[in-house]
Amino acid sequence: MAKKVPANKTKPKKTSAETTSPVRSAAKRVAPKAEPTHKNLDIYGAKPLPWSRALKQLEASGAGTYWLATTKPDGRPHVAAVGALWVDGKIYFVSGARTRKSRNLAANPSCVFSVSLTGIDLVLEGIAIRVTDRPTLLRLAQRYAAQGWPASVADQTLTAEYSAPSAGPPPWNLYVLRPATVFGVATAAPSGATRWTFGQTC
């Protein structure tokens, strides 16, 4: 009888996602910069406002007073001024755990900010998330201190000798909101009204 030829036991080479998917591999190497899509809301023939115009004012140090709108459990709106900071494309703000706005956010984190800046009014919609990681708390405490409010970190909150009455008694929770949708209306030339939509909310 003829001898049986043993089967080739050589194992196939493993292929990684990087070798089988060059597009995914490229995406890992280069993260594209997120830019909002826009819709022109002007009815008088003005061109869409560039996002860079709104962003320039948001990034200006100490610009504007932020008004936070939340929803009460019975569905009624609640609005309060807050000391907010625009940092790296996000809005950070503080609020005492027992304040009406914090209790509203605990039940429904969807909220809206409005702010009047130089040459443009903005409305920013998104979801507020409480920040508890120490590196971010320390970084934001330093940012607040640089703007004149001597905040420091205490456990998973911020504290200071004083704050605005609307913040409630210390300590204060730190929240972050990355806008999902922003509406802008120019209050100086060039005029216009635009809606910007972002891909992610947190």
C-alpha cells in the first residue's frame, strides 16, 4: 500500500485589522478634526455665519454671562446665571448638589445655555455630565482661580471661601457639557443667523 502523505500542518498566518483594513489603520493614526455642519437660518439674504466667529468669542477670556436652562420635574423651565468656562470645546460650570438646577440635572441632564458675546448671541444645547475625576477637577480649579475665583478641589467637588448665591453653599459639583447644537445670531456686522450641529455630545 502506498504511504499516506501527512496533511500540511502549517498554520495560516494571522492577519490583524491593520493589515486587512488600511482605512481603519489610517483612522487610528490620524484623528480628523471635528467640524460642525451648518444651516443658514437668515431670511434676509445674509451668508451663513462661520463657526470660527462664534468660537473666537467663546474662547475669549472671561467673555459673557452664561444662563443655564434646565427642566423641573413637572416640566416647567428653570433658568439661572452660572459662572461657566469654555475649555477645549466644552462648557464647564459648578452648582451645589441641593440647588434647583442640580436636582433638575440629576433627573434630566438635557439643558440649554445662552450667552451674549461680542457681536454674537449664542444658544448651546447638550447634556450636562458631572465631572468627578481629579485631574479634570484640578485643571478647572486652576482655570477658575486664574479668572479670579479661588477654587480648590475637595474630594470630587470644588470649594472656595465664596461663590455666587445661585451656586448654593459649598462644596460644588463640577459639570461639563459638549454642545450638540448651537444657534448663533449676529448682533454686529456682518449680520446673519446660523445653526451648527456637532456629531457628539460628550
